[in-house]
Amino acid sequence: MVRCSKCGREAVTFIRYNGNHLCAQHFQEFVERRVKKELRSQIDLDEAGDIAVAVSGGKDSCVALAIMRDITEKRRDVSLRCLTVDEGIAGYRPASIEKVRALCRSLDVEHVVIGFRDEIGMDMDEISGHLGARTPCAYCGVFRRRCMNKAARTLGVKALATGHNLDDIAQAILMNFTRGDVERLARLGPHTKVQPGLIPRIAPLRQIPEKEAYLYAILRGIDFADATCPYWEAALRNEYRDIIDGMEARSPGTRHSILASYDAVRPLLKQRYPQSTLSLCGCGEPAPTGRCMACNMIEELESRNNESDG
């Protein structure tokens, strides 16, 4: 039996990047402590007011909601809400929405659902038939961001928390760096500048590896959806996930090093590429050029749809 480095009880995991074996209790405390520290570094809870958590039903966003509920439940000055985007993916999204509903009931958190069908005029399964040169994830990512921002703005929240974990952030950093998109690299969240119409994003799980979020959910008894999106294979991110997983296996702590290096140069990146002032698109969403990417994509899809009908 391997024992916990803190108390001597049976360990449930070994944290390779710091050399500690941890029991269930100390592991959960280890995760919660880092999430609380990260959250407070991203937002002043004394001035936060209303916060929404974007929850898809997967392990990461469910864990983010549960821990943020623990942090805020005794504060009368902070209100927490849950926001879910229904992309309209048959056999995948309906079950996960039910998981989120059940979790929100158990945590006594208001749950709001916004769908592609209502906001975009078509669901993801329809969109997949009119892709052109873009991948399904390209459309889904843009439309999800639009739905989340619009719903969060309608709710009047001051910040929108997402379930992005350490693996997600490290992959995003590497993707933007290798593509030479330094300007986008400078704009990665968490957001500190408040732009008209754009709800700032925060990422409380930013320091938590994906496997730790998974284990935390199991140990705490959080029921989450574990299905795989049917469109996931087309995502470029998968290649970067494999690269970082291989590096982490050979050199534990690589993901943390990538994030720490990014945080060290981020102030210089923001100075070199200051965030432009956004204007409002005709749809009401903020955009850097006057017309948002979502509207451009909707026009593309409608044009292809009309061509196919003709």
C-alpha cells in the first residue's frame, strides 16, 4: 500500500510533478486550494457581483461549478449562475444537459440554456452538412462564444468562468505560438480589460491538469457526461494534445512550465499588441472590425445552403 505523503493514509494518486502521494482528502484540498488561489488572482470577489459559469456537462466545467459554488455560497455579495450552450448535436448534447440540470439542482444554482437553433438559426448537425473549407470545430467555437457572451450579457453578470484546464491552456499557447499568431496569444484569457458588450472570461481551473479534474470529480461524486463529441476528430487541437502529453510523460511539469513561461511574457505581449477597442456588429455583439465572425460564418452557411437547395 502506498501512503499519503501528508497523513499516512492510503494514497489515491501520485502527483508526478511535485513528488507527492496524496489520499482522497488531501488531493481534494490540493485541487481546491489552487482553484481558490487562481480565482482570486483573476477576479476581485468583493467587487464581482454576479458570475456565470459556462458548463457543458463534462468533468472540467462541472468541477469548476462545484468548487466555485463552495467558494461563493456563503457570500451574500456574489451570485452564481450556470450557463449551458446547446449546439444541437444529436446523441451527445441532450444527455449532458440533463447532467448539468441535475448538478445545478444539487448545488441550488440557476441554470440557463441557450441554443444554436435559437441564436444562429440552425444547429450543429445541420451546419456539418455545409462546412466548405472549415472544420466543424471552427464554426462551433465561434458560435459557442457568441451564445455564451450574449447569454452572459443578458444575465447581467460581471464575469464568465469556463472549465478550461491546464492542458487546454498549454495547448492553446502552443497552437498560437506555432502558427505565429502572437497577437491572438496576447489576447488569451483570463481577461483583465473590460470591453463594451464583451463579458470578461476567467478560468479557475487554469492550473489544474485534466487528469486531476477527472479524479476530483470521481472522488467528490460529481456526475458528469463522459461522451465524446462526434466532430472531435477534425480538431487541430488533438495534434497539440498529443505533443504536450508526450512531453509531460517524459518530463513531468512541462504543462506548468509552458503556462509559467507564457505568464512571464504576457505583460510584454499585451504591451506590444494592445487590445483594440471593439465596436458593435449589427447583431449587437462586439467585433474588432465592425462585423463579427459569427455573422460572416452565418452568411457563408446560408449561401451554401441556398446553393444546395438550388
